[in-house]
Amino acid sequence: QVQLVESGGGLVHPGGSLRLSCKVSGTMVSANVMGWFRQAPGKQRESVAHISEGGYTVYQDAVRGRFTISRDNAENAVYLQMNNLQFGDTGVYFCNYFSRLTGEPSSDWGQGTQVTVSS
């Protein structure tokens, strides 16, 4: 089984920063495309960013230039550095790996970590 444990969320003011962590067990982050997702209240979960096995990164337009996804193979962890946070960034953040067969996120969702941006 794959386990994904997110941490690092919290309450911040607009313009603040947070660094989210995703500890992975059961699969290797170096062998998968890894991604961060978020879900605001009353809205569907959306992709935020992902990183390929080779380190290529892709970002949603809304976060490009402010967020950075990274991977630490030795720690088998994925991170999301979030700078200049805005009200629209509020939500529960999840990490996940993409199926090599379908290209879609796996069904192994963790509990996520809450990010709240408030003045």
C-alpha cells in the first residue's frame, strides 16, 4: 500500500509563505510523477503543480511564479514552497502520484493539510 502524509499547512496573512511536505511510503518519488492538489470549500479538487521523474515541473497558471514543487529522493518526500500567498490559495492541499498506466492521480489520497490565507 502507498501512504501519503501531508504536513506544513497553517494560517497565514496575504503575502506570507508556507512550505508543505509530503512524506511517501510504499512507492518511490523518484519513480513517479508527483503532484500537489488543492480543494477549496464547495469546489472540486484541482491540480496545483507536478514534477516528473526527471525533475521537469508544471504549474497551474494561478500559482506559477509563486509556488515551487520539489522532490527529495533520499527522504522520499515532495515539497511545495508557497510564497506570496493569496486569499484564493485557501484550501486543503494534497499530494499524490500519477498512475504510470493512465496518467491520472492515484486513488491513494491522504488526509491533506489545511492552508488558510486570511487578513
